Amino acid sequence: MKAALYDTLDGVADALAKCMKCGNCMAVCPVYPTDKREASYARGKLAIAEAILRGDLRLDDESVQDKLFNCLVCTSCMQNCPCGVDVGGIVIALRAAMAREKGLHAVKQMIFRTLRNQPLFNRLMKTGASLQGLGLHRIPGGAGYELRFNAGPLTKRIFPGLAATPFREQAPERISFHNPKAAVAFFTGCTFNYIFPDVAWDVVKVLNANDVEVLVPGGQQCCGIALLAHGDVEGARDLARKNLDAMEACGASQIVTACGSCGESWQHGFQKLLADDPVYGPRAAFWQSRTFDISTFLTGIVPFRIPEGRVEETVTYHDSCHLKKVMKVFAEPRILLESIPGVKFTEMARPDACCGSGGSYTITHPETSLRITGRKIEDVLSTGADRVVTGCPGCMMQISEGLARAGRPIAAGHYISLLARAYDREGSYPAGGNTNR
């Protein structure tokens, strides 16, 4: 799909023409079981799009806007579509048209401008980390934090804490040691940088344990997927260009991600956004085939060394939507998990069912989001696992909250952290590697 689809509605009619109205999308949509309305799943949203193109509905109609934003853009419908309809592209094109027609909401404008200004964003996140004790209180048992003040439907939501020091301020720009067999740039994304730096260090630890030198470019920015999902196409393009500049400046020839949304942006999103850009379009295409989820890099490029340290846990794995359905990473995390001595791996009934996070969807539609999460938690608990792992920090947060609400002492984390722990327990970290966590 060309970037022009995001800039005008001219290409939407052709995309809509592929839909044969079969309703296969209903069976996999995470939103539909919650409210049972036609407009909740893809067929209904495509009918709305057709009505907009005919002039029967208007983009400035609040009811239309509500229905088009009641979508996680998880792409589940696209995987189940026999006709290959790009539902995600159509929905984002309509949201972008809304933004062009009436402008972004003032709050979204403020947030997205901040995300595009990395020095300001960094200062605000560090300030938030130092002051979070004033606005949040820790839930007993270490499950996370709740707001101390009334914020409507968000009042009883459970949030992770911000790290006192972001990962990219902890890590040198080159984490090297004697005679590495490969070097990669680590695109950390925002969540690992500001919330889960320990997981970012686990990524570094695992790569170093497999003789891979790690570069952490300081100029990297937010991947921009949240901006694009809300129709801020130009903001997303700005971030894509800045990230391309940062990665090329560091001198690496390959990129590793540990977040499905960030990886999707590098493998697909940037190229779509910049397809008509004569300078950055070819550069985005260059990196598309040189960006890997950490599991794909370890199983297909290095390859990884099977650890000797034992981790005695029963583990289940949640397939994040963007990692499996867009990046097509499914078997690789399971290969890593099953390689760890002591780990007993057990599958959920529906490991690739959406967890309800959807990035900002969990904030804009908290009630629906948590009901979707509830179904995921039931599936997790049915496995009898001690721990649930995934390849997306957003899913980590959402599932952790769901488990806390269910009152179940099951840990949620990233699959790479189990592999890092196994290497830790054999004392395999190479001499000269950075051991900060």
C-alpha cells in the first residue's frame, strides 16, 4: 500500500472493493464479543467507510469518529480475510482524513509534539519518574501503581512505574568486547527505555552472551506507531526520518528490536509512510530486510548458543498482535523458550488472541480493553503456568494488570529475560561485556 492512501481517500475505494462481506472478520475481532455490534468489527467499519465515500456519512460526525476509533488495529481481521482487505490501512486512512479535516484533539497535539521533541520528552519522563510518588501509590505485592487522584475511568487502572534513569542514559552507545562475531544496533523503543530498562539490559546480555556487539544509538526516537494510529501522518513521518538518520549514523548494518510494534514500524510502517519520499523511501526499504526481532536474529542469523543454566518454571507464551500477525514471528520465541533447561512450556488455547492493550486503546477505551484482557487472563490461568511471557512491552503491562486484578500471583514478562537468566546461571557473560541491569 502506497503512502498516498494515508494522504487522501482516493485509494480507499479500491481497497474496499476487495471486501466480499463474508463476515469472517467477526470471528477473530477482539472488540466484537464485548458489545456485539456490527460496527465493532471490520465488516461494519468498512460499511462506514463506504458510506463516507458516498457522502451518506460525514467524518466530523462524532458517532462516526467513535466507531472508527473503537478498533485496536490488531490486524486479526486481516489474517482471517480470504480477500486480503487491508482493514488497518483503511481505518488509519480515515483517521488521517479526520485529522486533516478538523485537526487533532488538543491533548493529542500536545502529546504527539512532545514525542517528536526527544530532549523535551526525555526531560518530562525523568521528571515524571522523580515525582511519581506524589501522584501514584504502590499496590501491595508489587503489582504496580494506582492514581492517588480521581481521573474518571483511569482512576483504578494499574500502571508500571517509570525508571529513575532511562536505559539509553545507562548504556554506552557501543557495548563491545574482544572479537565479537557480529554487531547490531538495538532499537529500544520508548517502553524499554523509560519503563523496563531491565528488559533492555536482558536483550544486551543475551546478545553479548552470543558474541554480538551491541550499538545503542543515542539519537533514536519513538517509532511513531501511536501517532500514525491516531491519524498524525506527518508526525509519524517526521519520527521515521529521524530514526533512519540515527540508525545510519551509528554504522550498523542490522537492527534488532524486542517490541513487535517497533519492529513492525521498521519492517513495514516506515516504508509505507515514506514510499513517495525520493530520499527516505529507499532508505526505509533498505532497513526493511535488515531489521529483526531478537528471537529471529538469534535463531536465524547468529545462531544462538543453547544455555546450560537451569530455570525451573512452567511458562506459557502470548503472541503479541504486531509480532505474530505483521512481523510473522511465531516459532522463534518458542524455540528460545524450549531451549532453556528446566523450562516446561505449555500453550494457551488461543495464544494469539489480542490482550486488549492496543497501545493507546487501553487508555481511550479502558472498559472494553479490560474485558478483552479478562478473556486473555482466563486463557493464561487455564495453562497452570507459573509465568506468562510475550514479545511486546505493551502486552506485558496489560497482562500484568489483568493478573493483578484477578489476584493471581503469576509473573508476566518478556521471553528474552528467561534466556538471560539461563545465561546468568551458567556464568556465561563474556569478559568485557557490560553487566548493568
